[in-house]
Amino acid sequence: MGYMVYGCKRFEIQLLKATGSLPAIMSTGWTQITTPQSVGIDLELEAGTRTTLRGGDDLIGSVRDDDKVVGVNITFQDAEVSGTFIQKMCGGTYEAGSAASAEAYTPPLLSAGSSPKFASRLYVAQYREGSQHESNIYRYKRWTFPNCRGNLPTFTATDRAFLVPTMMIHGEENLVHSPQKPVFYWDEVTNAFAEI
């Protein structure tokens, strides 16, 4: 029996340990976005080279290397603007709003150095084949990106439209973690919110 993968349930990040290795799967401290609108995943490929041998005005042979996956670029939009998430992903300072003060986020200065390194996870609902109601979720597919850095989000404000941030994340292999982790991997879980 096949399964259908549908929608975009949750996206979350957690800072890597000081050593660069991944936090425990069930650890606390994952910052969640529960209102993602879309998540795009594009592989970054290093093209293989082709070497040819010619002689007598003709092609004698050629050898081509395989393309290699060297990274992944993740673009996602959130229906809300989460200062906590942006601060964890990009650095800087965030102050939650209160009755006495307004919410505030200040990006890091260029002199602050590199943005924080983190792991990220994407949850997408999985349904059995056939006609299903949206509540009949079978499981969730969970994609894990074990070594990421983020860029400050971009915004477009237009008349009669909601402003939603677009965020860019670049992921690579995590060669520090034991065992080493590839650019991304996925598994299945029964509940996208069981670990919160």
C-alpha cells in the first residue's frame, strides 16, 4: 500500500552543541514554527567533470565523474513573524513584548561574525491511499538537516496582502557528529508534536 505526503505541518530548529554535534532527538530547546506555508528544498550539486580523448579528428572515448551533493538550500515562508525563531536562526537580540513594552528584534552587526549553527527538521503529514479526511493522518515524514546556517528573512509588504517572512537556510553534512550525518535524511514519526 502506498502513502501520500500532504501539506506542511511544522518546521523547527535547535542550536548544535558546542562541539558541532546534533542535540538529542527528544531534547528540549527546539524552537518550532507551527504555521509554515511552504518549504522548498533544493540540492546543491557539484557537477562531475568529463574528460575526453581525441585522436585522428575523432572522439576515441570519454570518462565522466558523478555529480556530488555538497549541500542543500531550504527556502520557507511562515504565516507569522516569529522573533524568537529569527533570533535563534540568525543571532542578534530579541525582546518579547509585554504590557509595558513592544516586541523588538535587532539583527547582529557584521562584526559579530558567523551566524549560529543549528539542526532543522521539517514535518509533513502522511496519509494512506484513497479518499481521506484531513484528520486521518497516518504518520508524519520528518526530514532532518543536521548542519545549517540561516540568513536574515526577506519581507515584501504590499497593499491588501499579509506580510510573511521568507527565510533562507543552507545545510551541509555534519562530519563532527558520531556517526557522521549526510546533508539530510528522513524518517517517520506517529505524532509531529509528541516531542515538544
